[in-house]
Amino acid sequence: MPKIDYTLSGYNRPKLDTPDGENKLLLHSCCAPCAGEIMEALSASDIDTTIFFYNPNIHPIEEYELRKQENIRFANKLGITFIDADYNREEWFGRTKGQENEPERGKRCTTCFDMRFEVTAKYAHENGFDLISSTLGISRWKDMNQINDCGLRAAEQYESLNYWDFNWRKKGGSSRMLEISKKEQFYQQEYCGCAYSLRDTNRWRVSKGHEKIKRGVKFYKEAIEKLKLSD
């Protein structure tokens, strides 16, 4: 594995161990900014990890490809295997039918997490993984208990599979997530991902006199330039 540089924060990375000595981790990833800190932590701990990108909620397809390619770029940099799963958005829209006006962290999000974890767990079971986890919980915009409940439900369907509910936010994890995003100049998405979060975010922006979201134009570049100027 490549050496990791933490000179921006001076952080001394502790070594992680899987909960019960599991050998192979399938990590569901939602995007590169959320995944960056977690991928570096796992890489530095020599945990056998494979990234599983299954996010049929992301809308539209252009946004999906942007987020996926950024995640692939960082996985390649760390030498971590990346699995590109199906983009079956028709099933996602079908499962969330009737929940179009649910708020963030509501029932629609539970349905979305359940769907993604179910497919992750099935792939893990069929391909020799004994542990699954997700990058979803590192974001402060998400309900960690909601995410972990969905992950546990999915893993319980298979006797030989466990779900790792590690709190990736703790001990500065969320701060390092942003630090890595700036250092890597990841694409900076401005909504959760689904069509309904895009709709609601644009409604809010218009109500505040702001422009609607322009996809594919905002990266973590400005923060890097400000950091250079302050040196």
C-alpha cells in the first residue's frame, strides 16, 4: 500500500482492527469526499478492503458518473479494488414511490439505505466477504443510527456476514474528511444525490435568492488556493 501523507494536520493515524477479526471488508461508498478519510484509515491499517459503489439514487446520470469517477480516481491512488455496481434507478424510483415528499432523514432515506445495503450484503455473501460497512455515516448531514439500523438488517440476512458500525466521525474524522477532500480537490457535490434532494435544495436556494445548482463545476479548489496564500 502507498504511504499516506498527513502533514496538513500532523495526524498520527492509529491502527484499526475489524470488530471480530474479520478478514475481508466490502465497503459501500457513496462518494469520494465521504470515502476519502475512511479509505485512508483502512489502507493505513492494512485491512483487506474493496470499495462497492452502488448508488442508484444519484440523479441524474451525469452526476452519478462524476461522483463515481472521483471515487475510482482515489481508489486507484490507494491501490484499493473498486467494484462498479449497477445503476438500476428504475428500481430505486419504484421502491421510493409514494415517498417523494418525505424530508431528509425520513422514510425515503431508510428505503434508500435499505436498498443499497441489501445489494451490498448480497454481493459480499456471494463473493467471500465476511464484513460490510459504509461511508454514509461520516457525513454530519446523515442520521448515523438510521444508517446503522439499515446496515445491520441487511447483514443479518447472512449467517457468515457482519456489519461494522464504526463511528467514522469520531476523533476528528469529519474534519479529516474535509481536509482530504481539499487536498485531493474532489468534486464538491451540493445535494445529497437523489432527484428529490436536488428538487428541494433548488427550491430552498431560489427562495433565498440564489442560483440553482450547477452540476460538475464546483471542486475543492478554492480552499486549496486560500491555504496556499496563508502559508
